[in-house]
Amino acid sequence: MRLLVIGGTRFVGHALAEAALRAGHEVTLLHRNPTDELPDASHLLADRDGDLSVLGRGGWDVTVDACAYLPGQVTALHHALGERGGHHILVSTVSVYAEPDAPGATEDSPLLAPAGAEVSEVTGETYGPLKVACENAARERYEAGGLTVVRPTYVVGPRDYTGRFPWWVLRAARGGPMLAPGPWEAPMQAIDARDLGRWMLALAEGPVAGTFTAARPATTFGEMLTATVAAIDRGADLVPVDGGWLVEQGVDGTALPLWSEGIPEMALAMGVDRAEAAGLVHRPWDDVVRDTLSWARAEPEVSSGRGTGLSPEREQELLAEWAARRPGS
């Protein structure tokens, strides 16, 4: 299979490209900067927001767009490739869903209203609507049988340059009293990038058309932290702290990554039956945690996520203040 990956040198795209190369496929990567990554792939250098003439020749059986954030990017890529891109796989997000009323919502659940043409900046508020607009742009340009839309939840594992999950595994590895923000039962869903990449390769090999939520079965934030601490087993002692109180102290989802800031989100408890029926399988959580820890320690500058997470000093201050306000302290 001839596979073109748009954005294949970082996280999700890298995992897909690596799996495809191992399987013996011919892989072409479009990205902006020279790299030593994935030397067995062909590399085309271009900024997808600029001149895409490097895609003017050649053809591929499947194109995977792992980094479209604006609908104009979807349109420009289609214009550059025409029908030479083959089957199209668009990596979207669960942030496209309007907040479900209950756990287990399906891919047919209502979506947010798409962002208007005037929206060009990706923020926490515009990210989901822009991804809806990207999906709409793809459906306008690819026939139903020639398009796959993949909607991941939080993507974790080695090479997570966001630093979100790496912060938690590094924190657990330090041991000692560890802040666990509430509510403990808030939904949480994640997927290892390597499992996502391997599964998207299988979808490409089909090819399998359709729309899929890509995630492990839903758990809770408290259960995720408990399992993460247990996998590392370095003496971390989780201290549940009220989420509303943390918000009052100015703590947010940047300081405590992956945390929903005290408000449970049912979009992190999506049903995964359709994806699993299409072959999505997951490695043990212990392996996700330990592999992430090994990578994070080997790549501290990347895994830090540019300052993601509380400092040890601030965490201890919050724990002390929380302990002092409880009855009997």
C-alpha cells in the first residue's frame, strides 16, 4: 500500500507511519521541518498552510490527515491531491460532540455547531467547532465510501509532546503525598497513540469507511490515577482534593493536565463498540504507564510540555492548605 501521512513525524502520525513501515508499506510523510525520524519513509517538506506543489506528482492508495485544524486546510489538501490521494482518513476529536446527557454516547450523537468562516484561531473554545467544520469539509469532498473519520479522546503514551499524561507519570514516580483532583468519579477516557496508529493502519488497509470514536473503554479520573500510581509503585499516596476548592485557588487544567476542572464531562465517557468491532484493541494500562515514564525520563525537554503541570512547591502548598481546612486537622 502507498500511504501518505500529513503530519507524520510527531505523535499520532508518527505512530501510524511507524506501524505502516513495519508492515512493509510504502510511506510518504508531508511535514515542515527536516528530521532524522523514520528514515525508511519518503519525506516531502512543505507547510500545509502554504505551497503544496510537492504533492503535484505521484499517487497514493490512502491519505491520512493527522493535523487538520482548519477547514481550509482540508480543502487545500484536496485541491492539491485531487483523486490521487486515494481513500481519505481524517483525524478529528471527541471535542466535536455536544456534551452528551449520559455515558455511552455513540458516534451518531449530536455535534457542536461548526465554526464559521471567520474563525481562524484555534483556542479551547474554537477547537471543537473548527474540527466539526473540518469534518464537514471532508464530507463535501470525499464520497461516503472513500472517507474515514476518527475521533480520538485524549491520546497518551510515549512521544506525548503535550506533556499532559507524562506529567502524571513523572509525578507518580516521585512518590509521596500526591494531589488527586476531584470529583473522583469524573469520566476519563484515553488511548495510546501506538494502539491508535496500529488501528488506523488496519482501517487504511481495508479500507474501512465510516466514523469512529477512538478510545479505551471509559473509566474515571480517580481510577486512572489509581491505576497509574499502582503501575509505577514508587510510594505515591493519592490525596483526593475537592475540585471546586481547587478552582477557587486558581488551579486549572493546565496546572493539573487532563483534569476537567471539577466538572464531569460525558464526552469522556463515549461508547467504543463501533471502533472495537472494527478491530481497535488496547495494550495493558501498566504498559502505557511504564513506557510513557521511560520515554519521559529519556526526553525531559519534550515530555515537559513547555511547563505543563503544578510545580512540586505549589502542589505541597495546596495539600497543606487542604489538610488545614478539614475538620479535625
